[in-house]
Amino acid sequence: MTDQDTRVVEALLFLASEPLDERALAEAAGIGEADVEEAIEELLERHAPGASGVVLERVAQGWALRAADEAALACARLLDRLAQRPLSRAALETLAVVAYAGPVSRPEIARIRGVAADNPVQSLLERGLIEEAGRSDRPGNPILYRTTTRFERVFSLEEGRHSLPPIDELGEDLPSPDEVRSRLEAMAAQQAVSIEEPGEAAESA
């Protein structure tokens, strides 16, 4: 293992939107799993609690970087500001797919939308509009996502997903992306949604 290998593993963990195990890291880095294990040992020291603002920890049979406890409050303030930004069209379409078809995995979202869903999913996770809901039993066991209670509050869904407008379902019980997008866009316009909790706008004014 070289110092470059360690830096590559560190970069992969930094970019990953979900925990990565040794096999996934080895495949992406183009090195052996034994080298990945050595790199992780070094990174555990580099990103130990109290030694760095970012901590490396074992999560869901993989490895992930998270903010250190002493940085949690600052990170929460930043995420609150990010959450107040209006949703992009891609994020809104992804949210609609999760709302109508969830729990649903990223590959399924990508298949419905016709494009990759990594960035929109990460944005929605950061805003607290979707959350992990276990893993699929399909090959690779991808993470499943569902909408959150925050989503229900933002869109004024008193009965949760049961309050969503009816929509025709196509194919394998999955909704048409054009239809779900237009329905949710209409809801957003009606509610003047900018992904702010009630009262947040007044507090920040």
C-alpha cells in the first residue's frame, strides 16, 4: 500500500453518499482489499475523534465519514440554510418518484427518470425530505428510500402519503415520471413551497 492509495480511499469515502465496504473501495480504487484495510487503519488514526473535524466510522457493514461531534452544531446550521433553497427540477422529480413509488432504490429511481439519481437523492437526504428505509433484496442489496414526516409537513399532507393526489400507475406498479413530477410541482406551487418549515421564513426575516 502507498500513501497515494490511502489518499484515494479517503477521497472515495469523502465522495460516497452511503457507506462503502472494503470490496467496493478496492474495486473503485483499483487496489487489493488488503491494501484497503491498511488504508482504513491509517485513516482511522487520521480521522479519530478529537484529531479531526471529520470522523471515520464503521456503518452498516461499510465505512463512512461523518462530522465530528464538536462540529455537529455548525453543520446543522449549514444544512438548515441549504434546506431553505428551492428544490431543483431533478430533485423535485426524484422526490415525486420516492413519494409515489417508495420505498425505492437509486437504481429504480434512475430507471424511472432515465438519468442517474445520485445528486438529487443526496440533496433530498440533506434536506430531510427522504430517509433510508432498509435494503432491497435485489442484486447488490441497494438502499431503499422513503419520504419523511418533514416531507409530509412541508407539503401539508395530513394523512401522509394517503393525501397524495391519485395517479395512474404504469408498468411494474411504478408511476410515470412526467405525471408524478407535474402533480408534485402543482402541489408545490399551491403551497408556495421553498422547502421551509412553517415559521422558518419568519424567523430568518
